[in-house]
Amino acid sequence: MKSKIEIFLILSILLGFSGCMGPNTYAIFKEHRDFEIGFSIKNKKYILNTKEKTIYDKNHYLYIVKHPKHCIWGYIVRKKYKKQIIVDWVIISGKKYCKEEETLSWADII
């Protein structure tokens, strides 16, 4: 009897921490990008490794990201800031592909 309770508790804990995937939408993609405004681009290793930095206008750089597949977008960063703070983002092409899933934990579902 004790082993059945232990197995149940272990499975409950594993399922509770694993989370579930939510819907794949543009709204979630936008929410994730908007959240990153005000943070440094230096913390975004997947962007700095691409080395796709272009001039957006006379005061800003554009760091181009190609993710998810067929979605090309970029972070806009002011040139004069050494910390390279993200001030905005823009979709360059493939808006219909710019969708992400939101990870839901059991706390969100219950």
C-alpha cells in the first residue's frame, strides 16, 4: 500500500513540474518580444552568435533573428548605449509564421 502512494506522489510531482504546451499564436510571440524591451541584448546569446547586426536608422541598430522558421524579425537597439538596451522590435518578413507556444504549468491550469 505504501509503495502505491509513493508512486502516485512521484508521478504527481513529475507531471506538476513538466508543464504543458499552450496554443501556437502571434499574440504569444508578440507578448514575448514586448517583455524583452528594456533588457540588454547582450543577454540574448542566440542573437549575438548570429552576428546579423545592421543599421536600422542613424540612431539605431537592428539585430536580425530568424526564428521560428520563415519568420524574420529583429530587435532595435540605440547605437549610443554601450549596454545595448532593446528599445523595440520589428517583423521584417513572414508575419504569418511568427507564432510561439506558451508553456503552461499545472498552476495555470488548476
